[in-house]
Amino acid sequence: VRVHGVLVSRGSQMNPCEAMSNYEDLRMQLNQALADPAVEHIVLDIDSPGGSTSGAFELADDIFAARAIKPITAIVNFSAYSAGYLLAAAATDVIVSKTSGVGSIGVIAKHMDVSKRNEQQGVKVTTVFAGAHKNDLTPHEPISDQSMQFLQTLVQGYYEQFVNAIAQYRGVTADAVRATEAGVYSGVEGVNLGLADSVETPQAAVNRIASQVQANRAARTPRPNKISARASAMAMQTTL
């Protein structure tokens, strides 16, 4: 399952000129792999800088639940940051290469104030609204104290969800996750911090998983019984 580019909640939000993945399609691919009896091991091929919070936690929880059905390996090829790392951490195990990066466990939101630009262009925006928060974060005015408080509360709420999710998925403490301070870590450093499980090139990881699946299948395939095979041959001769 390819988790590439910026992550968005729906396919309709994707930009054809930019590498993107959407949570709906990823969930569909995950469910197809879970339902397919020919699929024994699911691999998430992740190369993402992160993306939208909307839908990210729901998909990550689905991945976390799915690993109880089939093993899921997240191969960081070559970045799993922010929401990209959230999805990776939910897998059974996380593999990084020497130069692959994980982390950026943080949340960011921005407000753009274009009121000065509007003024310079001779544009005046008049807003009529009902409900005290309906005009929060409007770009046509400097951010108000109320809007700033709302934005800070929103970011902090998502951050706590992010921290707690990583702590649950990776089996580490929430304090250890917070201590990363949204930093990014490569290779062995990511493993040492508990953000990944091992260092391996993406191709070597795929080859190893494929070999393990082959070995498991071979072990389950019953070997022909020599006595019954001889008896069958004699029966054929008698019939002839």
C-alpha cells in the first residue's frame, strides 16, 4: 500500500500536480488486503511529509486494529513525518533505512491576515454574522484574542491526541513522545528513540518479508504420503 506525498482526507482534495494520497483510498486498499486470503503480510510503503489531521487518527486506529488480523510492516521509504509517521507507528513494526526519517510528532496551524493587502488594493470587506465564533480566523482582519485562543486550543487538542496515539501504538510513554519536541530522526537514532524497530533498506525489507511468507506457505503445505502414493500407483496398474 503506497502512502506517498501529502495526505488529505478525500480524493476530491487531491492536486494532480502534486504527489498526494487520501485516507479514503488508503483505507479501501487496507480493507481489500485484509479480505484477500492470498495476502498474508501487508506492507505500507511510506514516503510522506504529513498532511491533514482530518481523517488521520481514524485511519491510524484502523491500521492498529488491522494488525491483529494480519501483520503490517511500515517501510519508511524515505520519509514518515507528522501524519505520515502516525500511520507508520500504527503498524506492527516500522523499518527505516540509514537515511530514512521519522518523527515530526507535532501539530501546526497558521492564520493569514490579508487586511493590509486588501487596504492597499482598495478592497474593504464587510462581514455580517450570527454566533460569536462564526467569524473566527477570518483572513480579512487581524487575528483576535478569541480566535487565537480557539486556534491554540485546537492545536493543543490535536497534539494530545497525536502524543497519546504514538504512545499507545509504539508502547512508549507519552512523556517520551513529547520529549521529541516534533524533531525528525534518521536511521539508528529513530530506533534508539523507540520510533522505529530496525534499520534495513526498503528492498531488503521487502525481500525478507516475501521470503518469510514463502517459508510459511511451504510449512503449511502437506507433503505427499509415500505409502498412499505407492498404493495409488498400484491401483492404477491394476485398473490398466
